[in-house]
Amino acid sequence: MSGIAPIIILSEDNEKKLVAAEAAQALYKKLMAQGESKLHANLLKNRGPIGWAVRTLRDNPMRPGQIYEVKNIKILACRIPAIIVCGALYGLHYDIHAAQTGIAGTPEGDRMQGVYDAAERYPNEVEYTYSFVQILTACTASSAHGANDIGNSVGPWAVIYSAWHTGNAAASKALVPVWQLAVL
């Protein structure tokens, strides 16, 4: 029996649990979509650059066809600046509390409610002010992580380039040209 896969027989009880779990998952996805649409509705009302960008993306959907067709190039000319603005500002305007209100009654909603009940509360203005600081610290951390990757990859490249450029092997303590660091 070692080569035979076991046959799982679903009892009526297990089947009912499976159907209930699938229904709950569909309800969860629907609640999440409602929360997301509520957030986007608030962003659409915003009079600043993020509101303009979200409205521009909503009002200029890509049409069917290839991206290089004239009709789609005109649409891209409107959408690209809006995409850049959304990419730069979406995190600053993302209200995590409002985004997660649509999942009340689900296990994730109950878990988040416990987290919020235990957390110290600050006004939204304070959270928005410090969201920019969080973005800066995330950029700093990713830059430090990327610097390590550059250090790991520039060494072999500098040796290979030096050997190719000069015709002899590089010394073990050779300086790496700044332009190679900039390229990587």
C-alpha cells in the first residue's frame, strides 16, 4: 500500500463545513472589496493631487487593442502622470483604519479589533504626519539593503573590467572606480 494514494472520503458533515468555509471566503472577499471601494470613493472626493490622479485613472481607462495604437498612446499620456502621482502619494493618504472597517465579523476583523483595542490612539493628523517619516525610514532601509547588494556585485565586475581594460589581473586592494558604483 506504500505506492497507493489514500482516498479521502468526505462525510456529509465535512462537506457542509467545506461549503460553509467557501461561502465565508466569498463573503470575506466581498467585504474587503466594499472597504476598498469606500476608501477609493473618499480619495475621489479629495481636491488635492491624489484626488486628481485617482479621477484621471478612473476617467481614462485603457481601450482594447495594442498599447502603441494612437488612441491608447493618447490615453497613456494622461495616465502616466496620474500613475506617478498615485505611486508617490497613495501611501500618504491610505487610512488603514478605514480600509479595514469592512471586515468586521470576520476572523481577520476580530484580530484587528483586538490590536486596535490594545493600541494607544492618536488623532489621524498625527498618524498622517508620521506616515511620511515611515516612508523615509523604509527608503533608508531599502537603500542600505541595496548597498550591500552593490558591494557584493561590484567586486567581481571591477576585477573583470580591470583585467579587460589593462590586460593584467587587478591587485587585491585595487580601488573600484566611482562610475562602476554609480552604474550598479
